[in-house]
Amino acid sequence: MKKVTLFLLLLLTQSFISINAQNCNAPSNIHLSNYPSGVRIRWTNNNASNEYDLEYGISGFTHTGVPIIENHPYSSYYTNDLSIHSEYIDFYIRADCGAETSEWVGPFTFYNYCTFFVPAGGGGPLWYEESFQNDFIPYCWSEANQGNPTSGISGFNSSHWNHEYFANDATNSMGAKINIQETQTNDWLVMPMFRSLYYVKGAQSIFIDFDMALTQQNSTAPASLGSDDQIQLVISDDLGVSWYNVRTWDTNSSISNTGQSSGTYYNYGDGADFKLHTFLLAFWASSGDVNDIENIDFHIDNIYIDLPYFGGVAEELTAKGFKYFPNPAENFLNISAKETIDTVIFYDVLGRKLKTIQINFLQTQLDISDLVEGNYIMKVKIGNTLGSVFVYKN
């Protein structure tokens, strides 16, 4: 089995023992810092000087009081040895003041994530694709059925997300589907942990595209979301403790029953400062508190994540010899590559798809006179390669 690096999600910080020995105070303010290859657990030292004892294991293990780590000299501990994905971890800590020890503090409960995607060279452009054609849930994905983007995620390893033909149409490929009805739906589908973007030159945003459809339950008929039903695409830069909204679909959203592109764009300044961290992306589907009559299926497929580039070409397109000029452009944009360019798709900076152009040539000139002045994302497909660049229209 492929060894993966695991990350932890702090879920609960409230339930712990806090009885102190008379002169040896227990640690407090336990929290996490995430790194590309492990997790650092930090705490506040409440004594002039001391060492620490630690005990941890899969959630529910019997806390023996016998330390796994003894006489640890720092008020933080780094670990990358928790090598099982999709498990809760309980963590206990106490201060060792020499003549006496504090009471154990814990359990603090964490959730393991594994990191699946690492940019080329440790800092290349981010791109990721998932078509849901193999095992479900996909490798290194997670599912959960409790919590919300405000309170945080919990209830891992179970959800109502399932594997189904996209839009309930057997002529389509397989995708992911969630049924939304009454007040029963409160389910997460979490993508793999993504690596820090700090060294990605020119990256200002993340581009998240996927096919989506909304149908009646187990039908291809069109549907609408109920009064307080919603699907949120959310992002977290602190291992799922806090979530920032990328985009929401609700009763006012019009979603095709046969499928449409999400074309979603997220700027660094919109919340999560994920250029400095690993980060998570997740879908959260909720039927809310109102028992609506709607009984519907929300579908996703063909997820594609990329970093558009200002003033340059993404590395995956560079490998295909892709070029485009001028930029900024007036009414026409020249594109070329060493291999046949299949299609280009233009999106605005809100992620709305504006136009799709079939190419099937090594080079051509695109008429963009119908676009108003401003920035656009141009997604380019060359064979099995996808990449996105920014185009400015004068």
C-alpha cells in the first residue's frame, strides 16, 4: 500500500481535563500548524521551565498514562508518523516539572488527512483532475455527515454521497451524487489535501471547474433546490477548522438537468490565505431546516483545478509549446502549440463560462471582439492536457 503523509484536523478543543498539580500547571491553548510533510502540535507553557509527556493513538484507545513520548523538552511536537488515512486520533499531554507532573490534558481529537497532490518540483503550478471513474470515494478523498462550514466538519467516514451516472443518465460517465430531501441531508465530500502555493510565480487565484447537474431523484427530469437547500463549495487553510465560502448554489440558482460547467474562480484575498499553507476544498450539501417537498439529486463530475497565470503560460501548457499573443489584446488573440489545440473556453473572473471555441488546429486567431474590456480566464485543452491562463481584453 502506498505510504502517504497524513495531516490532522483539530475537531474539538473543549472537552479536556484541566485539574492541575499544586506547583506544576498543565499545558493549555493546544493548536496545530500544518506543513507539507507533517503536523506540528503547539501548546502554551504555564510553568517557568519543564518537559512534557505525550500519549496518542487511534481515537477511542485506552489512555494508560504511560507516555509514548517522554521528557519532551519543547512546547511543541512535530509528527509525520500517523500513517493511516481516515481515522480519528486522540492526543493527551502533561507537563513534567521534575519533582511532580501536571494532570494529563485531553483527549484532543484530530482527524487524519492524507496528502495526494504535490505540485511538480515542490512548487510548480497546481493542477488536479478527478473524473470519478474508479473507486468511490476516490483515493485520499474524505466524507462526513456532521457539522457545517461555520461550526466545522465532523462525523467522518460516512455520508450520503454516492457513485452514479452523471445526471442519472446511463449514457454518461460516472460521477458523484448527493440526494437532497426533507431535512435529512448534511453531507461533506472533501478533496485531497493540496500543497502550499507560496512559490507559484504569478499565481493570484485558483480556478475550480467541474460539471454539475440538478435532477429529480433517480430521474433525468429538471429540478430546483428547496427554500433553504444549498450546496457550498468551500476552502480551508487550517485543516478544516475554519471554512471560507467559494461559491453557493441555492433556491435562486438555475442548474441544468443535463449538465453545465461551474467555472468557479477564487481569489487569495477572498478569505483563505492558502498561498501560505496546505489547503482543503470540499463540497457541503444541506437540506436545511425546512421540510420542503423537493426531492432532488445534485451531481458533480470532471473536477479540474488549476492556477491561472498572469503574464505567462502554465507549465503544463508550456510543455505542449502553447503560446498566445498579444496580451493585452484588442479584438483578436493568436494562439499556437506543437500539438493540435482542441478547444479554448473563456470565463469571466467570477467563473462564469462565456464562450467555447472548437479549434482542432496547431495555430489560429481567435475573435474576441464580443468580450468587453477586462480580465478573462482562458482554459485550453490540448489532447489530455488542460491548463488556464489569464487574458486581458482592451
